Amino acid sequence: MEERARWVVAASLAVGLAAGGLVASAAAAPAASSVSAAPGQTALTVQASAGRDVYKPRKRFAREFTRRGDRDRSTSHIEHVRELQYRLRWAGVYNGPVTGTFAHRTYRAVKRFQRRHHLEVTGKANVRTWKKLIPKTVRGRGAIPPRCKRGRGWDICYDRKRHQVTLWKSGKLWNSWLVRGGSSSHPTRVGRFKVFYRDKDHVSSLYDSPMPHSQFFSGGQAFHGSALMMDPFVGHSHGCVNMYREDARQLWQLTAKHPLKVRVYGAWD
């Protein structure tokens, strides 16, 4: 009988613990899956909305999330704040200096842009804000060679005058980046080319400087990440098209496995 009583007590304890675990799990479940929802929104709606703000480098006009307090600290820590400030200026919502620091004036300009284009007004340059801002601020569209807009496959077009690269997929504008080209003594060559060689970890044999994600199109001239460029409108290269390292990596992710046609045009600047 004693043995039976001990067995009954043990079984009761096991059942009680299991029930308690189930209750605890059920109570914890809403907290684990809780999503901050605005009035009139369901958690699923908010989750779907959040999913649209995930940075995916192969998507059109993709950039990483940029927010108040971010700063372009070095060539290996670019938060695209300078690019954001330039584009906000071209969009007509920012008249402050290009500092590379996301402070109050930049925050207000982002909100102004979002309000103007019927986006959620957060003051943060999220994926949806960049997706609207980049194509709105591609400059000199009339000067872009028609072959870029009518091509098949991938075309990349570099405007020397505007320090601007546009990437096209089968005639559709896919993305655009701010860059800098060669100096007056070493200008980036104008013309039509094709990428003929790629090297993810290239180092210049002439200048002993890293050229990550290099895509060569004319002799030693290539699109590549720069270890020197902080502001695309300050300084020049020795002929290559300097990009922010993250941008060069993004271009690589998009095009490294495909033929890439190149157009270089525009007056030297």
C-alpha cells in the first residue's frame, strides 16, 4: 500500500507539473509573439510591415537602415549618411551641410520627405524611404545613354560629371550609387566597355592599396570599394570608379555572376 501511495503521489506531481508548464507556456505565448501594433492594426499586419523594412541587397534601390545618431565614421564604417544628406538636398527637403552625421536637421528632412511622399513618418531612413528617395534623386536622366535603358541583361552607366552610377537590368533602373572617378591627370576613360575580369580581394600592384570587389572594364580601371573615399564629391581616384565598400559589395552580389556592360560618359569633374 505504501508503494502504491508513493506512486499515486508521484503521478499527481507529474500531472501537476505538466499542467503548470502548459499554463505557463500558454501565458508566455502572447509575450513571445507580441508585436507593437498601432490602433486598427493586427500583429500580422505589423509583422508584414516590418518584413518590408528588411534590407535585402539584391532588391531594387536597396540601402541599409539609417537613423538618428548614425555617422559615417570611416571608409570601413559607412552608414550612408552623406549620401542621405545629398539626396535629401536634391529632393528639396534639406538645406543643411553634408556632414556625415545624422542629427536633428537630417531627421526633420527625412520626416519632411516621408510626409511629402505619403510614407510612414518616422524620421528614419528605412528600406521603403530609400526605395522612394533613390529613384527620385537620380540626376541627369536625359543624359543617360539610351543603350543603358534599352539593354538586355545588366548595364552599368557612370556619369563622370554627376559622380553617379546607375545600374540597369534589362532596361529597368535597378539602383544608383554616388561615386568618384579619376583625376584630371588620370581620368576614367569614356566609352563602351564590358567587365572582363573580377577579383573580390584585389590589391593594387601600383599603389599597394586594397580594391575590394573589383570589376575591371578598361585596362586597370575598375569599379571597386575604396579605402580612401568618405565623400564622393571630394578627391579623385587614379582612374577607377571608387565606391563605398558596402556599395561595391552590393554591386558584386547583383552582377558578379553575369555579363556586365559598361558605359562611361559625361564631362570630367
